[in-house]
Amino acid sequence: MRAWVVDHTAPIDDGPLRRVERDLPQPGPGQVRVRISCCGVCRTDLHLAEGDLVPRRPAVVPGHEIVGVVDALGPGAGRFGVGDRIGVAWLGRTDGTCRFCRRGDENLCESPVFTGWDVDGGYADACLVDEAFAYALPAGLGDEQAAPLLCAGIIGYRALRLADVGPGGRLGVYGFGGSAHLTAQVALHLGMRVHVLTRGEQNRRLATELGADSVGDATAMPPEPLDGAILFAPAGELVPVALRALDAGGTLAVAGIWLSDIPRIDYDAELFHERKLRSVTANTRRDGEEFLQLAHRFDVRATTVAYSMDDAPSALADLAHGRFSGAAVLHNGTP
Ligand SMILES: [Zn+2]
Ligand SMILES: [Zn+2]
């Protein structure tokens, strides 16, 4: 099979990915093999290729928003049948035994395995997945539509939960890419007032089209104080900006796996009055199942840009340079 691997880490325009030919992987106990139809492009893939995230093994295949069809079962696997369409996401496996897993916080597992970082992901013709960590996908949702839900959607949903805004509450969304545009739709359906603060005319237009209550520049103040906010942009300099926009007691959740340095925080103006700053780390399977159900019920629509799998490096470069809004999706076969 063909696969893209991270050959070395470098700026995306310098070509860190390489196309290789590999044997089809054989599923182990409890695993299934997936013939990949689509794989979404996540900013984490870019962080991995560029070395912000240190690759955990050489020549790993990136990609963790995978949609495909089961074509082989490993020993003991029986949750899905050959021919079933499933989704593969970032959380590839946990140990199930550490203190975090035991108390239901498997996103904090001490020995996690992440798809497209610890094990090969979806920039390929096929991949393996532990069936217990795969997702059934609702019928009627196209492959290209489903792919971005699997990381951008799920992580955004966890960030939304952690931002702790109730129905009728005021949510700030900083940055408006693949994850934010899905999360904003869920928030609006849950009855929140959504204020989007982002750079880029295209992103602001998309936010307006999706029904945001206000849309402004990333560093502008929203028209009302926020009960909670999510920072999607990987820009640490926006942390104090977003904290200032919070009402007393509000929470800022940082959704990204990587963030540039946070400047000095002014305790009185930016954190006092019980404002809270917290990170978001991966997700539990429960987050994933809940989000996929809500996305189906609310008919959350991903704005997607299709690329051929052959053009994975261009898709990542376009993401790096902000050349599209919404989410890029790689296709094996014709989009
Ligand atoms: Zn664990
Ligand atoms: Zn991701």
C-alpha cells in the first residue's frame, strides 16, 4: 500500500513528508484493518511534520480523522464486521489500568497510544485500529463530512464542555478553523450566544454564515462579557486577550495540543475574580460518542475542502498558510 510518512521534521514548505510503499498491515488481537476512503487534515499533523510535536517513532504515518471500511478482523475482534464503515480518531488506545483510566479520565492516561503519532494513521491506503477505540458512523453522513468530526469535532466538543457555558450563556470562540466551526454550531444549537474573534476575512465570513451572534478581530473585545471562551488558535498571545474578555468566574479553555508561549499575565486584570484558565487534553471515548450523537441530531455540517491523498503535503501547506477556511479532507480515489 501507499503511505505518507514524516521523513524528518521541517517547515512544511521544505517537504518533511515522503511517500512510501509498504506491506498491508495485519490486524493483531482485538484490532481491525480499515481500507481508508478519507482522512481529515488536522493542525496536529502539521505540528508533527514541523516538529512542534516530536515524532514518537521514525517514519510514522500521520492522520487521525479516518473514515473507511473494515476489510480484515484480527483474532478476537467482533464488534464490527467486514464491510462496516467506521471512524478512527486520535485516542488509539489506553492502558485501562492507570489511576486516570480507573476514575474515568482516560484522556489523561499515563500510557496512551495516539493515532498518527504513536501508531500509523490515515495518510495511507489502510491502517489498523483497536476496535474498542473506533466509532460507528451514522448512515447518511458522507465520508468527507464525517472525517473532520473525528478530531476537530470531538476535541472541540470537549473544549466546549470544559468552557462550562450553560444554555443562554455567552461563549467566545478565538480562531475559527476546522474545529471551531463545528463547535460553534453545537454551541448555537445548545442555545449559547456565540461571539467569534478571529483573523482572516474568510473565517469571519464563515462564522457569520453559521449564525454567530457577533464576529470580530482576534484581539477585539466581544460586545458583552463572556461566561466561557475557547482558544482554538495556537497563539499564546491571545490568552491574556481572552482572559480579559471573561466575566467574573468565567473559564478559558485552550483547545490545542500545542500553543506558542503565553506572555506575562496581569493577575488583577486577567485572572482575579475567579477567572479560570485550563487546557484540554485529548478526549475520552464518551466525549466522542456524545459529540457524534449531537452532531447527527443537530445536523452539524463541516465546511470541507477536498484534496487527493496524493496532495497531502499541499493540503498541509495550505493549512499552514491559512489558504482555506473549514477543514481539509484527503481522499483515496476520486473526491
Ligand atoms: Zn490509563
Ligand atoms: Zn487532531
